[in-house]
Amino acid sequence: MADRFFPNKMPDFVEEVAEEEAASDFPKDSLTKLFSLPYKTLADVLKNSALDLKQTVVMQTWGLSGKRVEDYTLYVGALGTALLAFKAYQVTKNQTDLQLCSDIVKACDSASRDSGHVSFICGRAGVYALGAVVAKHTGDEMLLDRYLSQFKEQIKLSSDLPNELLYGRAGYLWACSFLNKNIGNGTISTTCVRSVVDEIIKAGRQLAKKGRCSLMYEWHGKKYWGAAHGLAGIIYVLMTMQLKPEEVEDVKGTLRYMIKNRFPSGNFPSSEGSESDRLVHWCHGAPGVALTLVKAAEVFGDEEFLQAAIDAGEVVWSRGLLKRVGLCHGISGNAYVFLSLYRLTGKVEYLHRAKAFACFLYDRAPRLISEGRMHGGDRPYSLFEGVGGMAYLFLDMTQLSEARFPGYEL
């Protein structure tokens, strides 16, 4: 199991010191020096690194391809580069990044025409939703209307669509919430959203009939629990919706079932009945579930969900320094657990832990990847597998109140 992550030898807390002292030659390794910097100084270091990484990602995924799109998705394709450029624009207000994002989205629009996928992360909904938001920022009303029309008219949800986040109904609903948050309430009508919620609730209750859980879902024959394909992701999205009282109880009951059936370690199974306590990823395991539990604590105010989120955070601190860099199953994604807990609780220990994971990436990841001791991702410049996600995290570290796991937290 330990071969999946680096032992976390970082201290629970490092007091910030003056920049001059941190830069001095008294005995400290480079990592400790880095996260003992004053936060503003560290944020500037991470921002500069992120902008350099962003340029590399853009060159590798957009420039070298001759601005042609083979994979349009947010997950490992060109739309992930577009979202990174948009995040850079939000941080720096550099109009060049906004225009770059718009150009990439237009290319993704063309490349996605024959795709039947409907979600934000892996489907056309992501292209149209991000395109609409960017068009709003550029002030292009005609383009905004076109993307919204495409979203409403061209995305069709088939009856056999799965319910999970990456490819299914939950991923479509997430795109609806993204539009309503960033364009304005009612951009996607309550009637449209409600019909999809009804389908998800109906399917979850139907599959749960013979079990002890209020809601249950399958993807490719497995009852997954995690954020990408299972309960955590679907429940997160449902909590962004207006739910009926009995649906709220179904959501709470499902979360309580998951909490009750954790592993003794505090980690969560990847699927129903699994006895393998190995994965501490956003996609499977404690990190993705932790983000959902933070959302539950925000929405419902229940102490049990807050405590469960804190407990999951301890698993991530202990076993989440993964030998991968990305968002889906790497250190970058796991760092968002601490940013989310910090936003919820205001406790500085969680900010310290987010800093520690980010500093580990900044200080160690390039060398560890070059030595073959860390995996740079099958698509090493992508948002969800590679250094694109690391750059996104570094940018989020500069604006803590706005930090959200892309494509998941709202």
C-alpha cells in the first residue's frame, strides 16, 4: 500500500518567519524553507510557477498541435488547457489568457460535434458551459447566446445514460449549476434541472431497494462510492440542487451509510463491498468523499458531516502524498481537501496542510518525475492527470476564498 504514496514527514505546523530569515543559511531543507515563507511571499512564488507551467501546458497541448484538437475534454484534453487559461485570467486579469481560452473553446466546439457525451468534465456540456462563461467575460453577447442555445438544444440525455459525474447525468447537472452560478440564476431553467434530478433520484432509489443505503448507483456493473463514478460525486451534485424534504433525507441517509461503512483506517471503499483499502484519490477514496462531506456540512449544518470530513482529511494528510501530480489521482487533487476544510472551518492548520502539499509539488515533483520515482501522468500536460492540474492548484493557492476543485466544487 505504501508504494502508492510518499511517507508524509512534514511537520503538522511550521511557523511563518520573515522572508530574510527563511532565505538565510541556517539549517533547513529547501522544502521547510519554502513553506515557512510568509504566505503572501509563498503565494507569489506559486503564482509565478503556475504561469510558467501554464505557458508550457499551452505550448504542449495547443501550440505544438498546430491548434488542432484531438481530445476536446476537460479531463485530459484541450478544454482542460482552456480552463487553466481562464483561471490564469481570473488571477491576473490578463486579457491574452481570456482570448486564448476563447480560441481553444471554439476549437473544442468543432472537435466535439460528433460526441455523444453530455457531462462537464468529459462531454460537450463542458465546452458550451465554459464557452458561455468566457463569452460573458469578453462581452460577446452573440457568442454567449450561441453557446447557451447549443447547451439547451444540442445536448440530449438518453434514457440509458449513467448517473455518475464523469460521463453521466450528474456531470450534466454540474454544468447546469456552473452556468447558473456564473451567468445568472435561471440560465438553465428549474424545470429542465428538476427533470434530471427526478431521474437520478428515481434510479438511486430503485437500485437501493435491496440494500441498506438510501440511494445507490452502478457504473459498468460496479456500485462505486467515489467522486468520479459513484456516490460521492452524484451526492455532491444533488446537494447543489433544490431538493424535496424526502430527497434531502435520502441524501443524508446515503452519506451516513458511507460514514458508517468506512474502513477502520478512516478511508472509504472504492465500491460497494470492496475490502481493498488502497486508494486515497479524488476519484476513489477519502479525498473525493471529504469534499462531498464538506459540502454536506455547509448545506445541512450537521456536526456529524463536519466531523466525518475532518476524519477523512486526516487520511489524506497521512496517505495522500501520492506518487502522482494530477487532480484525479495525485497530490494536486488531494490538496483541495485542505483548502476546502480551511474555507469551512477557518482553522489555520488546514491552510498549512494545503501549503505543505503545494510546496512538496513545487520543490520535489520535477526532480522526482525525472528520477522515475513519481508518475507525471499518462498525459503529462493535462488538467486531471498532469502538471496542468498542479498549475491550477498553484493559482488557487493565491485566492483562497475562490479556491475550488475544478469541475467538482462550486
